[in-house]
Amino acid sequence: MTPYRRDDANAGAERIRVLYSFPHKLGGARLCDGAWHQVNALSAAGAEVLAFPGVLHKPLPASVEVRPTLARGKLRIPYKVLGKMRALALHDRIVAHRLKKLVGKIDVIHTYAAGALETLRTARKLGIPTVLERTNAHTRFAFEVVGREFQRLGVELPPEDEYYHREDLLAREEAEYEAADYLLCPSDFVVKTFEERGTPREKLVRFINGVDETIFYPSPTPKEPNHKFTMLFVGVCAVRKGVHFALEAWLESPASRDGEFLIVGDVLPGYADKLSAQLSHPSVKVLGHVEDVPGLMRKADILVLPSIEEGFGRVVTEAMASGCVPLASEACTDTCRHMETGLRHPVGDVATLARQITMLYEDRCLWERLRAGGLSSVPQVTWSAAGAGILDVYRKVVATARGAWPDPKCALMTSAR
């Protein structure tokens, strides 16, 4: 599948009224930041957005109506005090209660995992179509593959880790998969994990997340011919992200002799102990939290993301937009197209990843070609493009619910191709 493209035939269609239910801090870090950008992009694309965040962390345009569920004015219900799962359930209950007064005023509901079950069931009773955004692969798959990798490494998976197998969370999320009309999937990899676990193909709808090209952009000056070759990792340094594969591949490559591998993000304690010998290599630098990630991407030659489980992998598109060539596993975003916008490798294939690092270290022409390919694809993956794409999904979901879409089983999937 290629990135979602707007269906221009729908450009003059009626204004879609979407209820955007987000149970976390809209505008916060990581997932919360992506959701904030998504709401902005949807509004800019022409959707009429009513946002129900748990908490609004960063202001939205005046065109977006915001009604927090876990805050009123400056008063907030602390997630830590209430407990994350109870906070998500409370948000879900409040949104479901509010739905009864919104019949006829909204066309579609956009929801998120672990904070949507009651909302989805209520919406179905009221006849309002729903989409559930998948930020990662099927949770059962994620628990299984991450758990196996922890065992293989001999590292204990902490009970507080988000990938620690919790049957109550898994049961709730699988009930949400069933209750939602459609699941929004950010990559073919995510689609595959759901299909393999019995989800009907026609229920799985492709979309993309975007990149902010005003923050992530290439350096205006070319790199010096004798500059130090730099590989970059950005994210939580966890087993799921495959940093151990990246370290092994880097140290197998001649690039480690005079280059540097910069790791941005916190390394989980038990994982850090396991990787201590590799992390102490002179060419490896753990930077921890860094404010200017875009600046680092502009300076780096390649970005590595060897995840064993992933959703979209926004750092890949951010690297491409910054002129940094991504090396991603096949579990990562589809925007990293092999030998076009970056290089891809099978999950856990250290030998292939090491060869790819070496190729780009030794072949500057290949690096230049992939860099140019990535930069040329950026207009297709901006937040503006992402917002227009998701809005088209909404239109087709609504049309299908009204019986106005001619072939719903193929249309919703092919719209993302």
C-alpha cells in the first residue's frame, strides 16, 4: 500500500461532523502529540471537529470545539492518582453518557484503545458509525512477540511495562475491536496482525500519520565530505524497539570504527544492564532526553528503527523530512520504501541491517539517492495530507452507514492504497 491520497471527487462533499474522543492529554508527548496534530489537520481539511479529550494540554484552533472529560477549567483529575485504567474508563463512561444528546449532531466517532468500549457500544445502539484508531499492532500479537524477545534476551519484563501481558487489558481491547465498526490501521504490518487473528479484511481501514515539515526539514548546507558518519536512534530504548539489534549491527559494521551511533531516549534499567558492554563502546553515545531532535536528524546520515512491533513509526517520516535516510524493520511504517526512500530489513535480521549500514557508510551516491527519494515523498506524508486522508475515510464510513457507498467491502481498503 502507498500513502493515503485524498479522493478529489469528495472535495465538495458535505461537511463531516466528527466526535474525536481521546482519553489522554491531547497535545502532550508521543501519542498525545500525534493526536493533537491529527485534530488540527482534520479541522484544516474541512471537518467539523468536536473534541472530547481527557485533558487539553495544548490549545487547539477556535474552529475546534473542545469539551474535556477529566478537567474543568484549571481543575484536573490526576491520572496518576486515579490510576491510568480507571481514568480511561471514566473518560469512556462520560463520553458514552454525552452521546445521547448528540444524536443527529455528529456523523462519525473517532476513538482510541482502552478508553472506548462503552462509547462504541452506545454509538452502535444510537446508529452512529465509529472508527477505533490502532496506534500499534494487535495487542495480543504485541504481548506475545515482545514477551518472547524479553525471554530470549534473559531480561525481566517489568509488571509496569506497557507490554506486560495483562489479560484484563487484552480482553477490554479485543472487545473494543469487536464493537468498533472500523479499525484505523497505520501500516500493512498492523493490518496483517489483525487479519491473522480473525478480523475481517473489510473492517480494517488504512490511514497515515503526518510529519510537521515546518519543524522537520533538511539542512540548507551539504555535509562536508569528511564529516563523521552518524547513525541515530530516537525513542524509548526498549526491547520492542530493537535497540539491541541496532547495537549489534552497528558494531559489526566498519562504520563503528570512525563513526558514531547516537541514542536519544531513556534506556530501560534492566535492558541497559543487558546492553552495558555495547553501550560502553567508544562510538556509542546515549544522549537521553534531547530537546532539538530535528537538529540531530539534520546532522545525522541515517536513522535506525529495528522494531519487532510497531504502529506507524513517526520518527521514520520525520527523518525523511530532515534529509536523514531511515533503516527500518518490516514492522515499521510503509513510507520507508526499500531502495526508494530508505532501506528495510526483516525483523531481527542483524546481518542484513549491518550490511545496510555499511552500504550507506561506503556508498555516498546511494545515500544521496535515498535521501532525495525520501525528501520528494514528504508532500504525501505531511499532516495536511494525513488530515485530508482521514477525512476521506470518514466520508466513506458515513456513506457506507447510510447505504450510499456502492461497494463498501473494497472501497474502504482501496481508498488507502
